[in-house]
Amino acid sequence: MSLDKDQIQKLATLSRIAIDDATLEAVSERFSSVLDLVDKLQAADTLGVEPMAHPLQTTQLLRDDIISEPNHQEAFQKLSENIHDGLYLVPKVIE
């Protein structure tokens, strides 16, 4: 499938892209190759093919949820003056 110059200019206008006359032929060839590829993809028989979520059909391996670092909350909070009931107090930013 090929596009004529008017169709390409209309696409350029709708896309807010400036295409000058010197590159119009190259852009036309690129559009044509993309549309040819789309035609080939649409011609493929996909009847009975189940859609896939991922091309490799793998599952995500999850690690065990174990604590790997010690809790230093008390040591860090000793460094701050604005602590109340184990929470950091910050200035009010929303009225």
C-alpha cells in the first residue's frame, strides 16, 4: 500500500510534523514499507491462537520474604529532635 503526497502532507499536518518537499519521497517510502509490514501481519492466520501476556510464557520467581537487615529505627531516631511515638514530625505543608 502506498500513500500519495497529499495523504502524507495531511498526516504531517495532523501529527504537527513539518515535512519538506526534499524529504517527502523518503518519508513516502518509509510509510509504504510500514504499511506493507502491517498488511503481512494482518494476513497471518491467528484463528485459534490464544493471546499471550509475555512472549516467553514464564512466571516470576519470588524469593522468600525474610528479614535480611537489622532494625536500626531507634538509633536513627536518636539523631532527630522531632520524634513523637516513634514517628518523625515534619512541618505542615498543606493548609
